[in-house]
Amino acid sequence: MKGLNWRVTTVIVSVLFCVYLLTPSILKFGFGKTVPRVTKPGDPWYFHVLPSEVLTLGLDLQGGLHLVLGIDFSEVQRDAVTKLKNQLQEVAEREKQTDYKFEVNSKDEIVVQYPSGSGGKVSDLVVKFFPDILEFRNQTESQALIAIHPNHENEVRKRAIDQSLETLRNRIDEFGIAEANISPQGTDKIQVQFPGVQDPTRIKDIIARTAKLSFQIVRSGSEVPDGPPRADELRSWVKDYEEKTGNKIDGKLPFSTYLRELNKFVATKIPEGTEILFHREVNVNTRQTEYIPYVLQREALVTGEDLQDAYYSYDPDNNKPIVNFQLTPVGADKFDKATGANVGQAMAIVLDNNVHSAPRITQRIGGGRAVIKLGEDGSRSTEELQNEAKDTSLVLRSGALPARLLFLEERLIGPSLGMDAIISGTKSLIYGLLIVLVGMGIYYRASGLVATLALTLNAIIVLACMAAFEATLTLPGLAGLTLTLGMAVDANVLIFEHMREELRKGKGVVHAISEGYKQAFSAILDGNLTTIFAGLVLLGFGYGPIRGFAVTMLIGLVASMYTAVFVTRVVFDYFVVAREKTSLSL
Amino acid sequence: MQKQKFFQIIPTDTNIDFIGKYRMFVVLSALAIVASITLMFTKGFNFGIDFTGGTVMQVNYKEATKAEAVREQLSQAGAPDASVVSMDKIDHEYLITAQSSSDVVGSSLPDKLRKIVGADKLDIPQVDVVGPKVGGELKWSAVLALFYSILLIMIYIWLRFDLKFAPGATAALMHDLILTAGFYVVTGMEFDITAVAALLTIAGYSVNDTIVIYDRVRTMIGGAQIDNASLATTVNRAINITLSRTLLTSGFTALSVIPVAIFCDGPIQAFSQAMLFGILVGSYSTIYIAAPMTISVQRLLGEGKVATKRA
């Protein structure tokens, strides 16, 4: 037999290699031992030999929390345009064009107003300093509409996703959830998976916080009741806005959208360069949330970008949790100057569009230290406050998100449900194999058993490959595995039917075997390839559970070509052809 | 040498005239397809929240809570239209389904319910919340996935066999997919992302089945030129020869899916039930749709000769 020894060796080596790859997974799930990635001298000998990769169970099998997050691109876009407007303004000032006026309109366009006749200079500036970043929408004698260039817009979006991923990784690292998986999904979504998490509320809260911090001067509010505008005027405008638009502060609309709309509504009433924000407070007696409006100078004295560190501690006066900040040297310097220039004014500490507190600046503040006090309304328990102080300092430390993250999908699977799924999945797999074993044994006798052996090997190879690639085994994945086994059975049935045909013609066993494989091969190849195509399309489809199904099916199909065609042939060649048997149990 | 006897269900000399009676079955299939499509538009799919967006959650109360009380809590949480189904008879476990009204599922129904009832008074072991926007995107990408896989399969058959073979395989494939979709409509089974996986798998199986017979025809013609009458005979002979294989493979695959249909529940169970149906329809369509269609295409093109590529 041509190359029989070589082929037998291939089969044995591949089987042993698969067992080797699967051993760490068996150790983990059977004995609760995990092979470490880096071994220490004191470890048992097999830790040094075995790979550390194990089969990862999907959340549907081990339980956990699965989130798909989107990002509020309108906010990202607006921030980017505002930043560009400032840069454009700086460039214009540097080029001594001080009589230009810049602002951002509601369509996220930069409106530039200039003395008539100097439009050419504006285009020169944009072409020279912002190629591929800004583009002209419209230009008249004295005004130009400039928008963000589509290429740059894509860049901005990509950066926003990257920054969000980075920030989320930092936050979740600090929060201390091991084995969390944070990855991009498509171009505009983020997938976050936490195995084994039971109570999602706190994690979701940490993820949802933008952590945008700023210190802004208060123009009107409860600390500055006479404004302008006066506090009662302010309240009546907010009421007016809610009645006219039907928006409610704690209604369906996202809070940031509510704020944006409100500020558009009152734009002509409040002083230029200011904005309305709210202080949220829970009334101790009624337990109702109250929102107190503030008019703040839009330009911040210092923002979270100047933050060096944030940590929580306890207020020495009343022992309540507080969050401390330390600014960077540059930030501390800015803060020092700004507080010096605004002595006597109230300064609001704003975190994620919420005015936390608005203390009056009594003196110049050096050293760049500040404090947020929590729970002054006394409506929450000490534990809740403590968690909030911890979480707030965590999100501040790990950096701000470029914009609000939106929860698009949330799936939670309890660990006991996952266990049930494993048991029923394994059970059905084993019963499926048993049915095929008995059926094939009756119909094709010893040859049928060879086919079943190949089937079992097929399953082992799939699991071993998945362990080696650290691919995730999910419930749909188990279904995919069952289906590949069906395809493998088909391959063997085709081969055996062709063999029988040859034997019926009175041909010898050796001839029948070689013809059986030869004739069946084209149908097996075509059948598998078309199913592989369907699998590849599924993979490109790119959605969690479907992907799991596609991955197992694709690995399974390739493995089944190997086991059902190559391995069974080696068995026949070794036990029948090489020993020159004249009968075949078929 | 003595001839070996085999254990077999289909005798070797079986020669059923499948092609001769194909018209009756084509009419039958056409009726079934029309019925399926009509039902899709009248009764409609029972789309799962994967596609529509919404919330499905299992809630286990520590103390017995009547369904009316649960409904009251849900309307406090802003979901007065949510469906509440008891999962046991002692008022502890409920399955709650609600349509979602907003793209953002941030402060979702389970969070609100925990707040209203008290996190220590209930346990929510399973939650699925999908925003309607994601659902819409998913529906669209499912349609695309189906379209692309059918296209790829057609191109492959054209390359490996003959362009004349492709319409038959595609017709059989569409037949199987439409009938399986109809199966989902008739049974009222939830049509979710797993259902799309089932459809795609059935597509793979259906084509595999068709290919086995096409492969036989290809081998029997062996690259030679034959006329229409002999093509019909050849196709019929090919079906007969592979009948035993068709029965065995479909049988074993169906059998290996049955335990899943019994032991697993939820989406995987629905998946395997659809698979069972798909396997049966797939075998049928190969014989009565794909094979006759090849001959019809040939007839339409006139008394031409068939020349298949060599395998």
C-alpha cells in the first residue's frame, strides 16, 4: 500500500495532538484546575507541558451579562465641530483677521461672518490649514457655511469608538471583573461580555457614565438668585419649554437631548455664552427627584482633561464619602488663575451634565485640589453613597467617554440556566451519536462502526480546534456540531453505497474500496463546499449567536472531510487492504 | 466469487418512475408555496424580539405574587402592555414580554422592576432586551445573508455542473426555504435569529441533497452529449440509484436531530424542529423539483444536447 505507514502515523499523531489540546479543558471543567499561562517552579509537571488555552463557554452556557453599546454620534459630531470652530478662530486671529465672527449652528455647521469682500481669505485659511477636514457648504458676500468633511467625519467616529473601547477597558479593569470581553462589533458598536455576573445594575451604571467633569462659573441659580436671569424667570422658561415641546426632564428623551433642545429654546433669553444645567436632588420628605436650574458660563475654567487623579475618602466633618480630585500641574495653574479672577463668584462642579455643587469662591485656590460631596440630601444609605463615591472616582480616573453610550442590547443569562443548557446540549449530542452508532452498525455492520468512530473523532477535533483558538462554544455552536455530524454520516453513506455497488458487480474487496472512495468524492466535496459557502456567509453576517454556529459548523465541515474520507480510508486500508482480506463487513 | 448479501431497505433493482409523475407533485408544491406566502402576509410571522425589539425576561418572585400584582408593577415601570405568563402554578415564576418603545434600553425594564419591587424580593435569571433599531438592522442583514448564500450556491453549481442545472437547484432551494418559513408561520413558532440559522442550514442541506443526484447524473452522462429523452431516463435512474443513500442520510440526520428536539428547550428546540421539517422537504424537493426542472429547462431551450462538465 502506497504510503500507508505515513498515513497511519498522521492519523495517530492527529488524534494524540487533539487529546493533548483538550486535556487542559478536561482538567478545568472536570477537576477545576486551570493551567496557568506562565508556570512557576512549584507547579505539577503537567502544567509545564500542557497548553494553557481552554475551551471558552459562551455566556448562554456559563451565564453572564451581554451588552451591545452604541455611541451618541450626534454628540461626538457636535464636540468635533465646536473644537474645529475654535481652531479656525485661533488660526484666523493668528492671521490678524479679528473682525470675523464664528459660531456653530444647529445643523453642526460653522457659520463665519466677515466684512464683505474678504470671503476669499476665509477659503484660503480653510484650504491651507484644514484640507480634508473642513469643506464649504455655501458662501455669500459676507457669510460662509462650513461643514466637517465626510472623510474627517468618519475619522472622528472611528476615534470615538476607539476611545470608548479604551475607556471602557480601563474602567472594567479597575472595577475588577476578570474575563470581561470588550470588543468592537461592526464599525459603530461595542460588545461587552461579563461571564458570571448576576446583578447588572451597577456595572451598567459604570459603563453608562460619560464622566465629563468641568468647573464652570455660575451666572444664575440658587446661589445667585438675582441672576440675570432671576431664578423665578428661569423656572418659568423651563416650564414654558416643557409645555410647548412636550419634553419632560425625566421622560423618554435622553437627558442630553433634553438639555440641548432646552438650550436652543432659551438661547435668546439667557446671556450669550451661557447654558442651562440642572442640579438633581432627592427631596427627603417626598422622595421625589427635584431639578434645580442653573445658568452657567459655557466656557469651563478647567475640565476633566486636566485631571491627574481622583480618589474617594471621607469628609472629616460628617464622615460622609467624598470624591477628591488632583489636577495636573498645568490644570492646577489654570485653576489657580481662574479662581483668582473670580473671587466672590459661585463655581459649579459639573459631572455628566449634573451640577453636583456650586460653592462660592472665597479666595484663590492653589494646588489644584477639589472635592465633590455626595448625598447632602440624606436620602440614601451609607452603603449606596460609598459605592457612588467609589464608582465616581473610578470613572473619573479612567477617563471620560467621548460621548454618551447607548444600550442597544442587553442579555442576561443566569448561571443555573447555563448549566441546564450544558446538560441538555451534551445529552442530545451523546444520544444523537448513539442513535447513529446503532443505526450505522445495523445497516453497515463493522464498516458502520468505523464511520461512527470517525464521527466521534470529528467531534473531538472540533472541540480541540476550538480550545486551541480559544473560540467560544455556545448553544447554537453545539447545534452546528450536531449538523456537521450529519454531513459526515452522509459522506460515509455515499462511500459505502458506492462500495456496495462495486461488490454487487462482483468486483473484489480491494477494488470496491478504492472505487467507493473515488466515486463518492466529487459529491462529498461539492456538498461540503456549498455548505461551507453558507457558513462563510453566516460568519460575515457577524452577529454573536449566529457566528458561534458558523464557526463550529465550518471547523466541523473541514474536520469531517478529514475524518469521514481520510481517516476511514486509512482504517480500511490498514485492516482490510493491507491484510489482503477477501470479505468486507459492510 | 460468491456475491455478498447486504442488509438494505431499498432493493437494488428499484425503478420507480419519479420523473413521469412529477407534474402532480409540482402542482402540489406550487399550492404549498402559494399557501405559505399567503399565510406570511395574512397571519404573519411571530417575530421574536431579536427582530422587533423589546424585552423578554424571566422573573422569579421569592414570595407568591399574583399575575395581577405583577401587571400592576409593570405598568408602574412604564410597560402596561407587557404580557405576563405564569411558568409554574404557584405564582412564583413569570415570563414577561414587552415591546420596546425606545432605541435606548439603558434603564431597562428589569432595572425598573428591581427598583419597584425591591432587588432582594425577586430574582431575574434571564433577560433579553433588544432596541428596535438593532432589530431592524438584524432583519435586513438576515435577508442579505440568505440572498448572498443563494447567489453563491448558484454560481458554484454553474461552475461545477452546468448553467442548466442551476435553476433546478435554486428552485428546490427556494421551495425548501419558503415552505420552512411557512412552517414557522403555521406553527406560530417564534421567528428569531435562530430561525435564520435554521433556514441557512436547511439551505446547505437542501443543496447538498440536490448535488448528490446531480453528481450521479454528471457521472452517468460522463461528459458525453445526450438528447432530451435519454436525459429524462438518466435523471430517473440516478434518483433510483441514490434512493437508498437519500433515505439513509435523511433518516440518520433526522434521527440525530430528534434528541435535540426532545431534550433542549427554547430556541434550540425550535431550531431542531424546523431542521426536521427542512430535511424532509429537502429530500422531497430534490426528487420532485430539482430533477424535473433540469429536464424542463432543457426542453425550453429546444432539442439541444446536454453536455455536462466532467467531475
